[in-house]
Amino acid sequence: MDKLFNSHWFVKIISFFIALMLFTMVNIDNMTTQPGVLPAITSASYTLEDVELTVLYDEENYEVTDKTEHVQVNLKGPQSSLTLFQLTRPSYEVFVDVRERGEGVHTLSVQHRNFPSDLSVSIVPQYARVELQEKQTVSFPVQVDIINSGEVEEGYSVGTPIVTPINVDVTAARSLVADVSVAKAYVDVAGADKTIEETAPVKLYDEDGNELALSMEPQVVDVKLPITSPNRSVPTKVTRTGELPEEVSINEVQIEPEEVTIYGPTDIIDRMNVVEVGELDLSELTESQTFEMTIPVPPGVERVSPEEVTVTVTISTEETKEFTDIPVDIIGGREGEGVTYNGSETRVVTITARGSEESLEKLTLSDIQVFVDVSDLSTGEYEVEVQINGPPNISFSSVENTIPIEITSRSE
């Protein structure tokens, strides 16, 4: 068959017969006027069923809410014209014109155009009903529906979506706009382990959940949906380096915020009790200052929120305060051994506290612990370092830096 259609002789023959047929149909009426050639041919008729009725109206300000949908078109005339019409199907139109009409129900005569001039046209029904309603534009907030919210990666949670723009404008006939109950966009979060950013189409629904096909602007919105990894809040800490200049004391070091949120695998963040926000070089402090510090993300942690903290250091002139007869504790002793201070069970020392006037006024004996650590020592006599614990921002020194002790076995 393909070879046949590819033959130029076949195409020429078919073209000849089509041309002959068209010539015969066009000239058949002239042939009937010549006596003895062909018998007389009477007019014929042809009916077009379910022809769509076009409504011409002010589309900028009105909407067609109801109309006669279809009509029947009856054609009558020469058989040749009817046959040609059926073969060529010209671009005819059946319509009613309500462009000069306002809101309401209108009944108008049905018109037609572009039918062959030698055919008579009758339309059933002759009149059509059209209802116009004024257009309205109403803004609706876009609601994001999250699909498969329970199927995000284990330990992750879904945050609050951010929609841009937050509203869509719906333009339609007043009664149709009134049917709109909600505008929705959908985001599927199955398997998500990070923030989702995507463009989503907007759908309109009535109060029964039926989707409405109305014109709106825009038709799509941008949705940003945070997917949050496991997290916990931990306190912040600044590391101090260097030594303060002479006669200078830190009254207070304040970190804002005092806690930050760390995000990451549960087995890592559960082991973290503090987050280092940075280093504070004491040697450069000569007056009260405020620093902005970017928090380094600890190993294994995905992120820290917030990413920056404010460190405020309040500097004061250093004052001193002396405490006498402070008992020295022994820590780290082992069972079966005894520790004495050259044969004495107790020992007291005098210490000096250095800090701001405000800090020293709050300092009491219950805030101070003086001790020697013997955990790494065996039996024998030693000179051990006196160690002092106390509140931050206060430095301590003892009149005696070391104390002689003796460790003996209780079995001796």
C-alpha cells in the first residue's frame, strides 16, 4: 500500500477524479437548465444537530453563569451546495451577542454567520437564554497540606511551611467566588531529611471538598518546608586564654543567648553538655567590651542555632579580700591508707581572693574550697600543691603554695 501511495501516477489519477467530482457538483445546477441533458433536480435539506452556541459578552467585567448550550441548524438549498458544505465544513458560527447587556438573565435571537450564501438557514430554538453575572476578585490565603507527614526520616520533624505569595486572587462570577472555601497547595515529605523548597500548584475547593475550576493568579506558589533533624538545647561557654593585665578584674562574662540548639544524630548530640562559642583573650582586655562570636559547629553536629552569640565582658578595678583559717581538705585518698599533715589531722591556711568589688562583696567562706589531691601518690612524705576552687571571675592565692603531708599504711 505504501508503494502505491508513493507512485506519482496513482496520485495524479486520484487528483483527477476528485477534481472531476467537484466540477460536477458545482456545475450540476447549470446542467439541469439545459433541456434534454439531465432531469430537473429539486432543492435538498440538511440538519446540523447539537451545534454549540457561542456567547459574545464583556469578558472583562462579566461571567456567563448559565446559557442555552446547543441548538439545531437546518440548512436548505441546492444539493451541490449542501454536498460541498458537508465536504468542506466551513468555519461557521452560531451565536448570541450580549456585549451591550449588563448583569441578569437575557433572552435573545440566535444569529449565524459564514454559512454559504445560497443556503437558507433556520435555527431551533430561535431564541436563547443567557445569564450574566458581574465578576469579582477575592484573595484567599494558601493553606499547605502535608502529605505523608509520618514518613519523614526517623528522628526528623516537619516545621511550619512558608508560602510565597501567601494569597491567590480568584476572579469569577460572584456566586462562583462565594463557593470557594479554601485554597490549598500540597507537599509530599515522604523520606525527607532536609528542608524542602519547591513550586506547588494551587487548587480551590468548596466546603464539601469538591475541586473548583476557577481562574486565579498566581496558579502556583513557592513553598519552603523546614524538615528539622533531632535537636537539644545546651548551655554556651566561652574559653578564656591569657592573663588579665595587672589591677584589672572581670566582674562578669555574659553570653547571649545562654543556651543554643544543636542539630544532628541523636548519638552525638546526646553526649554534648556544652557548646564552646569561641576564645576570649584576657590579655587584651583593658575595659568593658562586647564581642560578636560565630559559633564553630562541633564535629558530627549538623548545625547550631543561632549561629552567632554576643559576649559581653564587664571589667572592674581589681580588689582583694583575705580569708584566714580556711581548712584544707584531702581528696583522692585510698582505702587502707592514712594522710596527715606532719602528724596533724587538720590544717588551715590563709588565702587571698582577687576580683571586682561587687564580686568580692558576694563571696563567702561557703563558696571556697581549699584542698590537696593525693590520688596519684603512694605511701611516703610529699610537698603537695594547695588548690583552690571558687566562683568564676575571682582568682585565689594561698600564703602557702605547698603543704607537707605524709601517707602511711593503716596496717603499719
